[in-house]
Amino acid sequence: MRDRPARLSDVHEIAGSMPHTKRIEGPKGNPIYQVGGKSFVFFRTPQPDAADPETGERYTDVVMIWVESEADKLSLIQDPESPFFTTERFDGHPSVLLRTSRLNEVSRVELTELIQDAWLSRASTRRAERWLAEHQS
């Protein structure tokens, strides 16, 4: 299959396809994907730390995706043109933020790798090792 720009439906499909994943609804109906009770993809509700710099209007389409390390986070956010970002609220937190309106700037393959890595960073060692053994190429 040829790669293509990522879509919102891909986020749900990829996250939901990871083993032992449970989708729960946040307090405002926002989807949260968890493995072993730990979130790895979290659709945020509008927050003051993620807002349009010109209007101050809070973004309604922010997804938080866990990363394995600060180095991984920095590699995704260091380019100012990157669709990935963070806010001061997430300094030191192993995650990146992504507006779904900019998903088309990410390939489906890149999104798949990012979500799989998010799952691996939150899954138990046993589950992660089993998944890696089954998916080594």
C-alpha cells in the first residue's frame, strides 16, 4: 500500500488496533486510548495553553501522543514548521501535541510509527516485548 497523508480516522484505527487497548471517554466525551490503564493517545478538550495566538480562541482539535523520551519529543517539535508542538504545561512530560487539522502534514506511515511507539512507551514490559517480537521485520 502506498503511503498517503494521515487522517483523523487513522488515529482511531491505529490506536484501537494495538493489543490490549481500551478506548474510554473522558469527562467531556473526548476519546482516550489506554493500555494497562495508561493513556497513550488522548484527545484533549480545549485548554488555555493551546490557543490561536491571534484570536486567543482555544484549539478544539488537539491530540496528545506519548513519546518514549525527551529526545524523541525534541526531534518532533524542534522544526517550527512541524505540525507537532508542545506548551509550557507539558515541559518535562513525555508527549507531543498535534492538531487534527494538520494531520495531513504527517504521513500515515509516520503516524502509525508514532502511535505504535506511544503504545510501546506505556505498555507493560511483557506486552511490549511480545508485540516487538511479533512485529520484527
